[in-house]
Amino acid sequence: MNMKKFSFGFGNGTMEMELPAERIIHEIEGRPATALTDVPAAVQAALRNPIGAPPLVEVVKPGETVAIIVSDITRAWIKASQFLPTLLDELNAAGVADKDIFIVISLGAHRPHTEEEDIQVCGASVCHRVRIYQHNARDKENLTYVGTTSRGVTAWINKRVMDADRVILTGGIVYHLMAGFGAGRKAVMPGISGYETIQGNHRFCLHPQVGKGINPNCMSGRTNGNEMHEDQMEITALVDPDFLLNVVFTPEGAFAGIFAGHWQFAWEAGCRKVEEIFGIPITAQADLVVASAGGYPKDINLYQGTKTLDNAYMATKPGGVAICFLECRDILEPAEFSNWFKYPDPLAFENALRGAFTVPGFVAFKCLSIAKDISMIIVTKPENAEFVRKTGMIPATSAAEALQIAREKIGRDDFTITVMAHAANTVPLLK
């Protein structure tokens, strides 16, 4: 039998595995993308040649107040400090002074920034030019009711933003395991929404019927029929932002595209770019998927590793087996994820999540749900075995051990294989 050797990232090193070449139906890798060499020039060009909207200088008028929504420290990879100065300069060119511009950090239900984190996200020069405020989802006195969605979610939005003459959304577009894609409307919901609104929207990720777990419509790459996404779009339409600036990255983390213009149409164009780079069509799901996050820091803990688990799961046949290489040197971090694995059964877990929804809680529940549908084998550090078992998944300490468990689970020799060496970044799209 012709064997093919693969190398999978594992922490700061690699693990090797040999697989029968004739059984491999897909080797999934992200497509190469050209990095922008002059980011400020690309930002300026996008602001002056927007999608579905007039140029920014024609949207704003001298003397108007402008609110810019910026992602928080958990999205530092967006590198807002590299595009915000150009955005401010363009507003200045339109006659809007720095004193009339302010930034609101779209924290959703996250904690507020420290001053150092504001500088890390926005850049020191921007922090010195304009005022920066922290959104507080639980501060009802500083929220404004803007309407109720067709699904019954009451939309409470940051009052300071709603009182501004113009609102500009910013963000970075990636695949999102619940809303289909990130950025765009997510700057509003959950970014600057009230806690009640966030809870109402996020519960759409769970099945309408209690006991059935996750809503299958809420998944990476899906927007059509995705109740969470569609509700977010309704909430954002109630806010009616005036402009959007979103960015897309290469697999290596460099800027690949700048998308500016109408809050919906420019974002949708950016989503198509994400699909072009990271969405990989497959013709069939496999009996066995072998995947890696790509090593540290993408496998620093299981919470980060869930991107890999979810993408590998999408490539696996129902009832099949997946092997994921995840070192997880800090497997219990963050606590708001790992502490959810304390319930005696999936129904108790689900009911707790319905009562007080959090994104880390949902991600934990997704792990448990994946482990019910397929045999998920995690190759990890030996000391992580106990916690891995709590998640319903199967621990292994070597490639050989994992492959032996997989063969026993599949129970036959003619199984098909898909290999995903950088599964944290690649989303398999079944055609």
C-alpha cells in the first residue's frame, strides 16, 4: 500500500502521520492571497471608491458628529491602528474636525478596556486625536430603544452612538461558527447592543425546541436561513449606519482586502473575498478527517482549538471519526469556557445556556454536540486527558495511538480520508 507522510503542527513542533494515499479524497489548504503592500493607500482608495455608497467625503458634512465603532481587544488581529489614521484623515478632508469624531469600543458583553488596551487597539496617535468611549451593555440609562425585530428581539443600542449625526462601522471579516461570517452588522449586534438584546439574538444559536441542542442553521459560512444573522441584520437596519470599513486578511495575517461603503453591500463583498481565500469546496465528507490547527498559538487551549474542531467536523461523515492535533498547553483557559463542563448531562448544560447565554458557553456546548455526532479524537499533552474526556471527546498522546483508535471506531479498512493541516483557517464547503 502506498503511504503518504503528513506533518501536523503541534504547539511549537510537529507530529507526523502516515496515511494510505489511495484513500485520501481531499487535502484541504487555504488558497494563497496577495498581501497589500501599502495599507494606508488601499484604505484611502476604498473610502474614495466605495461599494454601494457615495465616497466618504460626500457622506459626512462639516460640523457633524461622527461615531466610529471599533472592535475590542479580543479582536486585536484586526489591526485597527493601521487603518484608523487614514479614516480620520479622510473625515478631516471632508471638513469634520477631530473634536467632532469619537470612537466607541464595541465590547458587546465583554469587560471594558484599560487605557493601555485602547492604545493597543486604536494606536497612540488615534487615542490622542479623538475621544474613546467603552460600550456598556448593562448600562440601561445609556441605551436607546430603536425597535423590535420580526423575531421579537427588542433592540437597545448605545445612546451616544444613536445621538451622533453619522455612524461608521469597522471590523475584520472571518468565518464565524454561529453567525456565518464576522464583522459587518456584528459591530452593532452584539458590539454596541444592550445585554437583553444580545441574549435575545444569541439564543437563536440554540434549537427552537428545548432538548435538541444547537440550531443547525447557525454555522460557519451560512447566512441564508441563519436566524442569528438575519436578526442581526434587522437590528443593524434599525440603526441604519452611514458607512462601513471592513478588512480581510491573508492566511498569514496580512491585509488582503479593504472593503468600504454601504454597511451591507460592502460587507457582503468582503465575505465573498473570505470565501475565495478560506472556503474550500469538497465533493464528499470523509470517514476519517485528520486535522491540525497549525500549531501554537492556534492550539494554545481548547477554546482556540474549537475552530479546528468545527471545521474538521464539517468535513466528517455523520458517525465518522476525526483526529485533531491540539497541544493545549493551557487547556483550562479561559475559565469562562472550561467551567461550563460541569453539568451532569447535555440537557442540564443546554438549559443553563438558554438561561444565561455566553459565547464561551456556546462554544463549549458545541464541543459536546460534536462529540455526540462523531468520534472526535484529540492528540494532546498527557495531562490534558481528564479534561478532554469531560468534553465527550477521546484523548490520545500520539499519532499512532489516535490512528489505532480511529481504525477501531470505523471498523473497516476501506475508509476515506480528508487531511486538513491548517484547519483553524480553512472551512470545507460541501457542494
